[in-house]
Amino acid sequence: MALLESKRFQHSFLLALGAATLSVCFAILRPFLMPLVAAVALAILFYPLHNRIVRSLRRPNLSAGLSVVLVIVLILLPAFLLGTAVARELRQLYDVAASKSAAGGGWTEWTANLLHRGILWAGVESPETEEQIRNALLERVQALGGVLLAFTRDLLANLVSLIVNAVVTLFSLFFLFRDGSRLKHGLARITPLPPGAFHRLFADIGRSVLANVYGIGAVAVAQGALTALIFSLLGLKSPVLWGTVAGLFSMIPILGPPIVWVPASIFLAASGSWGKAFILVAFGAGVIGLADNFIRPYVISGRVNLHPLLVFFALLGGAQAFGFLGLFIGPATLSVTVAIVELLREEPTDPPEPGRISL
């Protein structure tokens, strides 16, 4: 009896110690969750390519390094081409804005004239109010130098953080490529599940992550292309630039493409182009905005065994609970939950004991 109590105490102590160490490990890894999730997603996405390289070279370190290099090239090359197009659009946009501001007496006068149109559109005809707004605008322009300095400082800080996260992602990706199979078998050994059940859960997580990668990419491409299309049809400047911005912001919960087409519609309305502003608002809310609600669940549900409605709520709930990571965590958790329920339903009942009569 004393031995049993001692075993229970040791077991309870180990459970408490394990929970404490797991909480500390989570606190250590929490700042790197985003690059780790990105590394896992990239490893799953490019695993077929890495598998071919491994079979050809049969050298794990060289194969993993070459796979990481190819991932960098496959990501940076399209980014470079897209960045070149965006830089060209930015240059053209700056030239147009500079010519308009020079014709209007400089940046300050040009902005004030644009603001004057908005004041007239709002029905405000008080010269005192307009003069107060103009003076406030001049003060803001004079203080713009300090704002730009702070913005540059924050941009550099974010750039350093982005570089660190990129290094962590690539470093993790190398070891996931090289030791992925061993990590999988190690998890299978320490998990108290039959090999078939473990591999099924592992496969469901992989399919869910891969489906989310395709879903995010499909939504970004679709919303960016639709934004560029409507900008081009309405005669707005730099459709490639703003389509790219809309596609990038489509990956950010809450903000999304409205960060692009809402200010553009306000600009059109203030310029007197009411018809174009109405078309842009209708197209942005009715087509660009709803594309996410149809494309992402459709792509994900086509690759995982989940109903599109469940995927829709998993995406919204995951994004609300975990931010950008929730786009991966929500559907993955739902997929694992469904797989666990199916495993429990398929688990055979215990066979009857010897000598017991089964009715």
C-alpha cells in the first residue's frame, strides 16, 4: 500500500513538474510562434520537392540546405519581380502627384485645395472654418518631419524584427527538412496512440496546414487581382501597386483590402466622380470583400474533410482568438477534433471476457 502511494505521489509530482516546464517552454517559444508556424507550413508545402532532392543526393545535410535555398529562390524571385513592378508604379504615382502639386503651388497648397473641395462638398461655406482647417493643415505639414523620423525609426525596428523572424524560419526549415522523419517517429513513440491513429492525426494536421497555405494564397491573388482590375477599369492610377497592397493586406485579419478601396472611393467622391465612387464601393464590398468568404472555405474544404460552414467559423474564430496564426490554428484544431471523434467512434469495443456468455 505504501509503495502504491509512493508511485502515485511520484506520478503526480512528475505531472506537475511537466506542466510547469511546458509552460516555461511555451513562454520561451511564444515570440517565435509565427516563424515556427511559417517554417512548418513551408516544410509541408515544399516537402515533395525536398523528397525528390533527398532521393537524388542521399545526403541529408546537403539536401536540406539545397531545399532551403530553392525555397528562398522560389519565394524571392516572384517577390523581386513583383517589387520591381510596384516600384515602377510608385515612381509613376510620385511623378503624377509632384506635377499636380507643382501646378497647384506646392504640396501644401495642393492638399489644401483638395481639402477645400471636400469642405464645399460637405456644405460648409464658413471662411473662418476653412481658414482654421488650412492653418491646422499647415501646422501638420510642418510637424511632418518629426512624424517621418519616428516612422523611419519604427520601420527600421520592424525591419530588424522581420530579418530575425526570417532567419528563425529558415533555420527551423532546415532542421524540419533534415530531421522531419525522425521528429515524426519520435512523436509517435512518446504518444500513447496506435501507429495508425497517430499517422492519421498527423496527416490531418498536414492537410489542414497545406490547405490553409493554398487558401491564403488563393484569397490574396484573387482579391489583389480584383482590386487591380477595378482600379484599371475606373481609370485610377497604379492598379498593379494597389492590387499588390490589397493582396498583402488580405492576409491581415480585420484590415484586408478595404484599406485600399475605401480611401480610393473617398478620393473619387471628393473629386466629384460620384459614379465611380459608387461603383468602387459596391464592387469592393460585394465582390472583393465576399471573395474571402467563398474562396478560402472552398479551397480548404476541398482538401480537408470539413464542411465549408465549419471551415468558415474555424477561420473567423481562429483569427479572432489568435490573430494571423488563427488562420492555421483554427482549421487545424477543428480537423484534429473531427479526426479524434472519428477515431473514438471507430475504436472497437472490448472483447468479451473468457467464460462470459454474450447475448
